[in-house]
Amino acid sequence: MARRPIVRPGRSFLVLIVAAMASPRADAQAPKPFPLPKDRAAWDSRRDGLRARADDMLGRDLPARPKGARLEVTGRGSKPGLVVEPFTIDGASGPIRGVLALPEGTGDSRRMPLILLVREPGRPAMGAVEEPGFDGRPPAVTLAGFGFATLAIDPNPAEGAHLRELRVALDAALARPEFDPDRLGVVGIGPAARVALPLMAIDDRIDCGVVAVESADLETSTGPRPEELAALCAPRPLSLMVGEALPFRPDSPARALERAAKGVYKVYGPAGTGLAMNIFGEFPGHASVATRLQWMAGLEQLDKHLRPQGPAPLGHAPEPEPEADGRFVDVAEHGIAGWSAEMSQRPGTWSWSDGVITCKPIGPGEFGWLRLPIEVDDFVLKVEWKVPEKGNGGIFLRARPVTWTLPPGDLSKPRLQALGLEWPSRTGLELQAQADPGDANRYSSGSLYRHAAPAANPTLAPGRWNRYTVRARGPRIEVWSNGQQVLDTSIDRYPETLPDPPLRGYIGLQNHGSPAEYRNVRLLRLSDRKD
């Protein structure tokens, strides 16, 4: 059978792999730098040979995958939100045992994304539906809440054998009608990366990936180099997260992996924009927080690329935009004295002149927000904003103060990613504001970022002033963009992405590492609840 092509126009799916590779390297010498291709033709001339070599190294001394593998269900049960089906598959080296976890209400007519959840050695497949994960729930329960089916098998201690068995299990699962063969992903936690990243690299059926790997483990991996495996994932969307001790070394394994991945994805042009490369800073006390954040970031990527996106209808005729009157207070009429610059506190990032609040970060490694000094619950907010081409800003609503700061420079982003569970878009709501006119989805301008999509996105071209009006009354949030009502939702409708809907907090302006300007920030408080 002919191999499926990697490039599929119009598709942008992403899957989660949270990874770490930890076997000794065959030679102690530092490997030569991965040779970056000059263009797509140069990469195409190398890719097939590199893939065949990786396939051979990973499958060496293993019997061929059996044809027509059948998945025999050995029982049926349920967990909250799940239908649980333990199964066995006859494998070349003995039975392959595992579990399928399907969202409640699954039927033959509902084709859904399938996530391969790779289990680390010593952790049986049933743990995917029974053991608490990073968010306190079994991983399959969380994935089911997003509409994903989960496939897990008992781990084979031999990494190559486990890789082959996962491919056999995928063969068998795809013979069933519930799963969409064009929306496949792999999830690996911790040492499971020994299998997860290679699986995406050599199996073109895997559509996308998120990889989180410890830099120390990269230095001791065997078989194909991590740089080669990451390159073979291109141009499929891949979120690559690497943990490394601070301060960073220019010649570190994380930097080598970053260089290779970015270099290969770049030759695909627009088709290769699916790479998100982030290096996490490792420092005392960070580990559990960073792991949870990586899991949450992975869920966000799964949601973004595997679930349907697009505008969400209002459900009613648009209502008129609330007009400003004498009750509104221009909270920046006389400057931003009393406002708090949090996370990044570099002098000069935030300034005020002639009624305009300007954010001038030093680069993509600087993040933070400018917070109003008053806490509010129900309100009407009016604000105008402007960003340049590819600019990214935002308005935070009902967020909590941030108690830590970021030093400016290269270390800011790694520290932010290790501490980012406390940033305002997670403790409160973020009204997205970026240069993306026309797009309307859960991550576009006019959205409550990751929670609710707008009905439309009438954002103007980069460099022009846009106007938002927000009315917040209890859980109900309404948004007008440039005079058009684009959102009317209740924030208690999103338990998977917003388990604790904020009803009170601070308003702020976002610094997302790119220039942004804000003006005419006017606020009307509708109530004064007592806590």
C-alpha cells in the first residue's frame, strides 16, 4: 500500500506528546550538528533516506507487523464521562493488552479524533482511566471532555517492541467505525517519549504532536537522534517543549533540537508553520508546576487543532453596543500612576502620553500585563487598541494579581512557562486582541481565549485603532468589536477549559512580547459585591 503523503492541504491538526528519552548513547562523542536543508528540494532529497534509516533502527530485530490485526474487546465498563473497553490483540510476540476509552454517547456515526496515550514502563494501560493525572483526573477522562477517544496499551519494556505494538494497535483500532483516520495523535508522559516521538516521526498516519522532553535525557538517547526525529515530523503541527537547567548553554541539546526543528519546518513555507518550539527553564521547585503546565498547554493545542473551530453564532439578533455616558470613568485620562506592571517590570515597557498607553517590550521573551488598581465584578469596559503586523495584545478580565516577576532577557520566557499557571489568562479571562482580521475562532480576536469563539471578527487591518466594549454581569459576558456584537456567552458553560469561572478580579492590558497601544480605557462599575 502506498504511503500517505505528509502534506495535506487545508489540514492543521495537532496532537499531544509529553516526552522524555532516557537510554545511554552508543558513543560518547558529541554528535555533529544536524545539517540544515537550504530549501524544500534539498530536504526532499534527504528525507526518505533518513526516514528509512530511522525506521530500520527502531524496528531492527523485530518481526513484521501482522496483517489484519483484530481488536477483541474483553469487557465493557464506564467511568464518569467514559465508556471503557478493555481489549486484546494477537501480536507476533504474544497478546497486546490495552483499553479504549470513548466519550459517552459515542456511536458509529460520530467519527472522532483518536489519541494514542503511550504509557511509561510499569504503568498498565488501565491507569489511563483510573489513575489521577496532572489535573487530578485520569487522562482519558480529561481527553474525553474535549471529545477525544483514547487508546492505551500495556507498555512493553523493549522500546522498539512497544513502538511496533502501538502501530499494530492503531491498525486494529482504525478498522472500527468510530474513529476519524484523518485526526490521529499520540500522547506520551515522561519516559513514554522513548516511543511517542519516534512513532510520530516514522508513522505518517500520526497527524500532529506536542513533545515535552528533559534536556538531560536528550543527551543520553540512542537510535535516531532527537533532531532527526523532530525533523521527520515536519510539516505536521508539532509543539516541542524542552526542559533545560538555567542558565542555558548555547551548545545545549535543547538548542540543537530547536535549530534542527526550526530549520526543517522553515523550508515548507506556510505549510511548515505548525512548529511551536519552547524551552522550559528548570530550577528548584519547578518540576510539578512545569509538568502540569505542559499538560494544560498540550490540551490547548489538542483543542486548537483537533476540534472544529470557526465562529460561534450569537443565538439571537445582535444587540446595540452600550453607549458611554457620564457614569463612565476614563481610568487612564491622566496617566497610569497607580497601575501595576506585573510579571515583566522592565522600566520603559509601559508608558503614557497624550492619553495613549504604549507597550514597548524588548522582544518575544518579555511578557506581562498592566493591571488596574481596582478589583471589579460586574462592569462595562470600553477600550481601543492597536497592534502592528503580527502583533498580539489582549484585555484581561477578572484576573488575579501575579506575585512573581520576570527578569528581562533570554531567561524570561522559560521562567514564565514554568510559572505560567498563575498568569492572567488562566486566573481570569483574556479577550484576544491581535492582527488577524476575518478569522473567528476560540483563539482569534474577539474570543474569550481558548473558551469561547466570537460570531465574527471585524478587526481592522494592522496599525488601525479597534474598539472593544465588554459587558460582564455575573457569568454572562458580552463583547462588541468595532460596534458589532460578536460574543454573548456564559462562562459557566466551559468546565473543561474554565473549571472555576471568575466572577471578580482585575482588568488589565497585555504585554505579549510585541508592541501594542491602548487608549480611551473607560469603565462603568455595575455592582459592588461584598466578598
